[in-house]
Amino acid sequence: MRRLLNTLFILTEDAYLALENENVVVKQENDVLGRVPLLTLENILYFGYKGASPFLMGECAKRGIGLCFLSTHGRFLARVCGENPGNVLLRKKQYQISEDSESSCIFARNFVAGKIFNARTVLERAKRDHPLNIDEEKFRLVSNELKASVKLSRKETDVDKLRGIEGNAASMYFSVFDDLILQNKKQFTFLGRSKRPPIGRVNALLSFAYTLLAHDCASALESVGLDAYVGFMHTDRPGRFSLALDLMEELRAIYADRFVVTLINNRIVKPSDFDEKENGVTLLNDVGRKRFLQEWQEKKREMIMHPFLEEKVAWGLVPYVQSLLLARTIRGDLEEYPAFLWK
């Protein structure tokens, strides 16, 4: 159980939520894990399978408190809403911003600046942690280019030009990505990013990580009342949760990419975890996916210091915290969306 930004996170899988004297009571078997006054809450995010009492759900709906049910892995299941949920106004504001290129760009440039900043952080950490294993001069040149790109993106007022800055920065970053792989180089060589379909084992790992991260971001956005399908940088397309893709940009390098590199360098994934077709398309097999997901869940439990809140949170909660901050910015409670800037 954890509270952040007037949101109660229930992370105990077998916890049951009840209502007693206008308090949310978190129970596990015969034990009471905690009590929180409803008066102090805006949202309750429940990651579990036992559920909540009808009385609590009814009171949350009556008071306009968002009660969101997610699977233990973070997949969005349902959200309890009253007759006049506040997220209607939130979504109307989101749609207005998405239709206005100038307003959209204000949000988009923070997503992009966060992405490039964090990509540079990954390279700077590699320089610091493995000075004897990498080409320091090559990393320094790319790092300087990324630093300049952050400044450019922060000033850009055109979404199309912003996408160009992001694309160039991603190309520079991936030009040295193979140097981050320090073990099993023969089995895990990275020759360049290929997406649909992924070519090579490293691309297979990256694509799977991005898919999981995108779904985590989509669940997080839905849990705070935002529409995951209407973005500010990624254009609308049927079946694509564009806002989730926007939100995950700042988390790609520091969350997904570092996770993949760790799997390879620590020899957690093996060549036998992949199925490779004659045309070069590579996918994780059943054993590989199971191994990947086990490690992914462990990663989500790892505690870090959130750079904006200056509080410790689990990695798995970062998409939810960023979604809360994004919702607050859209409402006007924050002047500017604070991207997750890893240091």
C-alpha cells in the first residue's frame, strides 16, 4: 500500500478493499494493512485479484473518486465511475489539445526532450561504468549531439520538426547501442534498429520490451481518466494508443533499453530463447518470453527515487505517476508537464 499525489496504490495481490466509517480499509486475510480516509483521495489503483466491496465502489462513484482495477501485471481491467465522472472534462480538454498543433507541441516537446535526455544519460553512465570497454571518444561525440538535440527540442514549436529532431537523435543513439553490449557479442550483435518485423535477437528483445512498456503506459493513462488512443505527438490511427506511445518515449532508454542490455550482459537470455526464421525475423519463443516476463516483473519492483516528486517509488509505478502528472497538467494544476528525467 502506497500513497502518491492523493492516489492510493494497492500492490498487495491478495488484498481486499472495504469501507468502514468513510475509510478505505485494506485487508489481507484477517489482518488490516491500513486505513485511509476517503476524504483525502482522488484515485485508488488496485493491482490484485480479490477486489473491493460493493459499498466501497458505490461510495467512490458517489464522491467521484476513481477506483481502477488492474491485473497484478498492470493490465487495465475496469474503472468505477459515477454518473458524472470528472474524467469527462479531462478528456474533453485532452481532445482540444490534440486538435491544436501549438498546444500539442508544448506537451510533445517535453516527451521528446525527456527521451533524448534519458538516452544521453544511458550513454554517460556507460562511459562512467565501463571506461575500458567502450570507445570514449565516439560516445562523447554522440553525447554532445544528444545534448544539443535536447536544447533544440525544448524550443521547437512545430510538431513535424520536433519529430525530425527525435528521429535524428534516435539514429545517433542507436549508432552506439551495440557498444553497450559487453557480453555474448557474437550471439547478440546489434546492426541497427528494425521494428516490424524485428531482425536479430537484440531487436526482438527491444520490440518485446517496448510492447510491454506501451501496454503499461496505456493502462496507466486509462487509470487516471485519460484516453490512451488520442496523442499529442503520435498521430491518431485506429487501434493505436497514441498517447501511450507519447508517454513511453521518455522511458524507452532508461527503462526498456537498459533492461534489455542487462539481460544480455548478465547472460540471463540465451540464444536458445529465440526462434529465427530464414528471412532473418527473430522472435522470443515460449521459454524466452517466460524468462523475459519474470525478469520484467522483478524490474518493476525495483525502487528508485522519482526525480520530480523526490520520493521513492517502484519502477513499475513510474508510468502511473507520470500519467497522474500529465492529467494534472492537462487540467491546469501544473504549468508544464514534468518529464521523467533520469540522472
